[in-house]
Amino acid sequence: MRILLVEDDDMIAEAVTLALRDHAYAVDRIANGLAVSGTLQDSDYQAVLLDLGLPGRDGLEVLRRLRL
């Protein structure tokens, strides 16, 4: 399973990434809300873990744009 982690805090992102990889998940990370839409359009992810308080575009706005 391939997961996109959208998290701007390095410590949180590292901990979540390590935990997921320990369970054999492939994890990619983005730290800025502006880059999420393009990444999701160009890649095949089975899940997205999305921080709501992101720089550039907050997580709620990311979700609104994905729903359109």
C-alpha cells in the first residue's frame, strides 16, 4: 500500500513515516499544502494522511479542492 503523508512538522513526519514503513507501507511525504493537488493527480496513492494546519494551503482547503 502506498500512502501520501502531508505533514509540515519534521518530527511528526519522521515518526509517522518510520511507523508506517515498519508495517511495510510505502510512504511519500509533502510538507506544503500547495503541492498536494498536483502530487495526487500524478500518482496512485491508496491513502492520504493530511495535517489540517499546513503552510501554503491548509488541510481543509486541500480537501475542498480535491472534492471539486
